[in-house]
Amino acid sequence: MKQAAIRVLVAILGTVATGLLTAAPVMACEFDDCPSPGLEDGATTVEYSGTDVASLVAGTPAEAADYVWRLRDLCVLSDEREGACSSQDFRPCPQVPDRAIEYLAVQQRPVVRPDGTAVIDVPPGFGPGDLLGTWETVRQGCIDITALNPPPSPAEVFSYFERLPLPTLTTQHQPPGDGLSGLPVIFYTDSPTTQTFTVDIRGFTVVINAAVESYTWHTGDPSTPEITSTDPGRPYPDQTVEHGYRSGTYTAYLTVTWGATFTVNGSAPADVPGTTTTDGAPVTFDVLQARPVLTNPYD
């Protein structure tokens, strides 16, 4: 696997103030049944580097100044040596609520100090901040990288929430088939109004519990185009949503507004700061004009 292929899979995060922080989500598999794919087969890389990493893993202030530090996924290192990952590159770590703990290799590389010196000889033409030598792995293990990879913010969770495949609710109406003018058409839905999703956001397990907050019934009648309710309606005789039509053909459908709460690695629930909507399939029906007809009961 070429080095360029690895670099493409590293996403850049961070700010100028904290240095460069690079990260990409790991497509994890079970430790005992992970295949041995190359990166082209779906394994991705994780790398963290910058001043925050130095403060996290360097043993002393002098080491933080003498070297550039980075954390790398074992899969990346195996891919560089052998061209593929193996099951041994995916090591489990104990998980703690609200903390991000991953198994990573700690690497260091000498850097030219501000005074032009370094822990190794400085070749001609190299100046302060230039890297020297090669990367060396000094240790590996489970590392708490919460400071480098903070838990997902509510805004970040919302960006996932609004893209979830939330269900569309079916519009039911009574009487089934054709309606009669002067007799209200009853609307309701018997589709599920809650849904739970578990998503991985930067290595955090986020559980999103979605629930319908409001219902907008599009009647198809220009005189009253919408009816809004906070319940899904009920069939006769306990109906709560109904509309009277004049004779004609109408198409109705239901829009629902979803809200949600979420947890991160088993934390206390918090509100997702926003809502999203889904539209159900339309239903078309005729409303007929009822006409009185006199009959002779003795005929």
C-alpha cells in the first residue's frame, strides 16, 4: 500500500492554536474475527499529532520540546510494513463513560530546537522546527484521547440525526374508499412514532431516541390545507382529527416533525438541539355528494 493511500484516509481536524490534529473513524471489527484487509478493503486510519499530543504523551517538558509526537493506529503501521492489516491490529480497550480510549502506538521524531540544536546531529540547511531522522515507536497501549477527540457536541449529533432514515408515517382515513360530503373524513396513522438508532461518531457510541413531536395533516382542500395535531389521531369512534369536504377528488398526506434525545457512551440523556421532518405517502380519495331520494315504504 502506498503512503499516499494512507494519507488520503486521514481527515484533518484542529485549530492553529492547538496544532494539527488528524483523525478518521475506525471501521472496527471484533477482535477475534477481524479479517485481514488492506486499507483498500475498508480499514481506515487514525492519527493524532500536534502540540496537544506532546502534552499528553511526552514524559517531560524537555521531551515535548525535543521531539514531534504522534499517535497512530496499529493498522497504519502494519500496512506500511506489510501492505495489509491483521486482526491483531484491533486491540480492545476498557471503555469509560464520557471518555475516548483507544489502542494506539506512540511515536516520536527529533525536531530542531529554536536555538538550532537537536538531540541528534543537525545536517546543514536544517533550521528550527525541521524534522530530523525517522519516526520511532516508543510504546503502544490504551490511551485516553478524550482531550484530542472530545465527545460529540449536541450540534454534531444533530447533523447525524437529520440524516437518519426516519420512518415515513402512513395516512389512514375513514370511511375507507369514498367519503360523503357533509360527513367528516377521519384521519389517523397507525405507523410507529418512535425509533432508536445507534451510530458511531468518531469512535463514540451515540444512541439517538427519536419520537414524533407533531403531526401536520395535508388535507388537499384549499379551504383548509393543513390540520396540526400533537397526537397521531384515532379511528372511529374515538377520532381526534377530521375534516369536512365538499364533493370532489382530494389527495392527502402526513408530515411529521421528529425530535430526539441522545446519549454518548451511556451518558445521561440530552436533547438533540433541533427537529427534522418526514413526509408520508399520499392517499387519494373521492368525496361524493349525497342526494336524498324519496321512496314509498309500501312499494
